[in-house]
Amino acid sequence: MTDNTIERRSFLKRLGLSSAILVGGLSSSRIIAETTDGVLVRSDKDYGKFPVERLKQNCIPYDMDSEILKQMSEKRNVFSRNVWDPLRLNRPETEENITYENLVKGKGEIPDQTRLDYALMAASWKYANMDYGGVYSWELQDGMVGGMGLEKLGTWDPEELDMTWNEATAAVKHAALFYGASTAGVAELNPLWLYSDRFSPDRKDRSRALPVRPGDERFGLENDVWYIPESMNRVVAVAFEEDFYGICNSPGRLASAATGNGYSRMAFTASTLADFIRALGYRAIPAGNGIGLSIPMAIDAGLGELGRNGILINPKFGPRIRLAKVITDMPLIPDSPIKFGVTEFCEDCMLCAEHCPSGSIPDGKRTWSGTSVSNNPGVLKWYIHPETCYDFNGFSCSNCKRVCPFNKPNNSWLHKMIREFIELKAGSLNKIMISLDQASGYGEQLSDMDFWKMDGNQSITAREKME
Ligand code: SF4
Ligand code: SF4
């Protein structure tokens, strides 16, 4: 340990003596201290009010067992299994029944399930289901953009504009925000996070899965194998904030509307960002849930940590985000993964497990594997049960986001305190903070009619509310 390097824990303890300074917040990014694994920084812009530890490039904020961890087959995830797995095909169908029960039999008078709620939900999902054959398609374009002839100019070099690759990377992230992302990060692509196969590659045979393999310069489909060049070794992870009050309506239809709105924005932004990169002469594969696992890619790209609820927790937006990604051979500069005390806080907090109506979230310690074939073993984490989660009301439930103490606007004194105590890792105080959080009324369900009576400007999708 150098004179300037201190153990994070002891540093934070010392910092606790003057935590009032932290509560006030700072307006720009600055390094507070060096830690054993990186540096502690504050950046309202990137991280909200949290002090965040930016880890060195070789440090990752999770433990994995390389003997166990393998690429996951896309055929094994719950969405795919709903198409081919007899155990899933025979599940009770929920969607139509719920609509019939609520709108026809209930005559639209059931709270949180009204015609107005359904209309918002239905329209929100309009651009969501486009993983194959829609805006996410990449295989027919050789990863390049059509039109305008920009691809004929070869690959763009930032030096043309006296820019460094760091500045070029910032420009790509700027473009991601321009196209609608709430935040973006870059990581070196870990091939373990790519699916080992591509499920349902065409509509003729939806139970088909074709292997995905690294290709030298091969790109796309050859002899029933999908190739992705090894040179495509960067991923731009993009996150989309979901509407705070919509999620607060969970498990009502407005929460599904917030989710669908996130999915639709994912499709627009990932596909336009991919075309931006292609217009610069590089290859790009945009994806929502397809191609690979978004959460570990986003963690590697510095967008957050994994929570007990199985969701990425971002310092600024908490768990209230959706993720998409663009895989590329543009030599972007990776961001640092981050830590801000999520795992330690989740060890004390059970709110998502207690409020999960389907019992899908474990209330014990982290494990190396889960109980479902849709879990991919080999990472120490909380494995949720995707089948029971999916089967509870399809996409309308977001209780595990609604009740999470990280899912808060940044403008209440209570939540500023919570963030400071989380960061101080004052374990004995976590439980008091969680009780205060509950007593304050945050996390309770917001009725649909209270949502509809609001001025739309109150929606926390408006980014300024998070400052
Ligand atoms: S979405 Fe609902 S059912 Fe699924 S894990 Fe979260 S709380 Fe449980
Ligand atoms: S509700 Fe509590 S345990 Fe669950 S993810 Fe949020 S902080 Fe962690």
C-alpha cells in the first residue's frame, strides 16, 4: 500500500466522520481516493449521488468459476423454452385470460387493469419484438450500413479530426445518448457472454438453433453455422431508464407499459447506433435480448452491479432500466467496471424476495448455480427462477424494481442518507435504513388512477428529476 493508497473500507470509515460533506453532492466527476482495486470517484453525471469505485481493467465485480462457466445456449432461456420445451408449452396461457378477465368480465372496472392502462401498455410494446428479421437484423448486411455510400470510404480514423480513440469512444457514447439511451458504456467483449447458438433463426422452424462460432473474417450464415469475426471484440452496452411511476404501479398494467416502452426504445437506439458505427466503416451487431447475455456485458462496461433480484443495478437509475447492446470491431476504449456496495447491501436487504408474488427470488446467500435449466451456472450470485417469474402476469410485474431501495428519485433526504450509508458499508445500519425506507412509503404500489391524474411532467423519465 502506498502513502496515497488506502483500504477502501478504512477510507470510508474515515469518510463517515464527515459524511455531511457527501450528502451535499458534487456537480462534476472527481477522484476522491485511490483504493486497493482502483479509484473512488464521484460523478453526479455518470453515477448520480453515489461515490463509486472504478475498478482497474483486470478487476471485475463478481466471482466466476472458469471450470463451470460455459457459454449459454439461447435455446435454454425461458423465452426460447416457451416455444419448444414441452414443459413450457403446456403452461397455462396467461395473457388472453388476463385480458378477458379484466376487460370483458371485469368490464374495465378492476383497478390497475383498465382499458386506459391496457392501451398504454399495448402501444408501448409496438417496436419491441424485433430481435430477428426486424431492426436488429445484421446478417444480411455483412455488418455494414446500406445507403449513402459511407462504407466505401473505408474505416474512419479519429486522427482525421485530430481526435484520440478515447475521444472517439466518447463520441460513440454521445451518439448512443443522442439516439435515446439513458447511459452507455464500453467493454472488451468476453466471448463467454455470447450465446453458443442462435435460436429460432427463421420463422419457418422456430425450434431450430444454429451454432454460433468465432469466424476469422467469416460473418453471418455459412452451412448452417453463424459466424461472428473474432475482431468484433467490443460491446457498447446501452441502458434505458424506465418510467418511475409506471414501475410503481407494479403489478398493474402501467408497469408493463414502462417495460414495453424500454424494449421499444432499446430496438430504436441499438439499431440506429449500429448504423452509426457501420457508417464509420466498422461492423456492428445490434441486439436486445438476443446474441448474448446483456447483464454481464453491461457490468463489464461499468454500468452497475448485479442485485439479489437478478437485475443490473445502476448507481443513477437503480434496477429501473432495460439493457441492449451493440457488438463491434471498432477499437473503442473500454470503461472500468464499478462497485458501489450493492452486493453487501443486498445481503442485508430482502425486500425484493419478500415482495415477489411468485417466490422467484432467493432469500438466502449467493450460490454458484440455480435450480432452473434456464440458469447458467458458474458465477457466484443470486439465481432467480425465470419460469415462475415469467408465468406471474407476463411482463406486468416489476415488484422487485418497485420496492428496491436503489429505485429512488435522488431528491429525497431519506434516500440521500440511504445512499451514503450503503456506501459507508455500515452493515449494522443497513437494516435501520431499510426499515426507514419502508416506513417512508416508498415502494408501495401507486394506483393507476393516481398515475393518470398526474401531470406528465412529473414522470421521472424526465432526466432532470434524477439530478
Ligand atoms: S418481476 Fe415480479 S415475479 Fe418476477 S422476480 Fe420480480 S417480483 Fe418476482
Ligand atoms: S430490494 Fe434489496 S435485496 Fe433486492 S435488489 Fe434491491 S437492495 Fe438488493
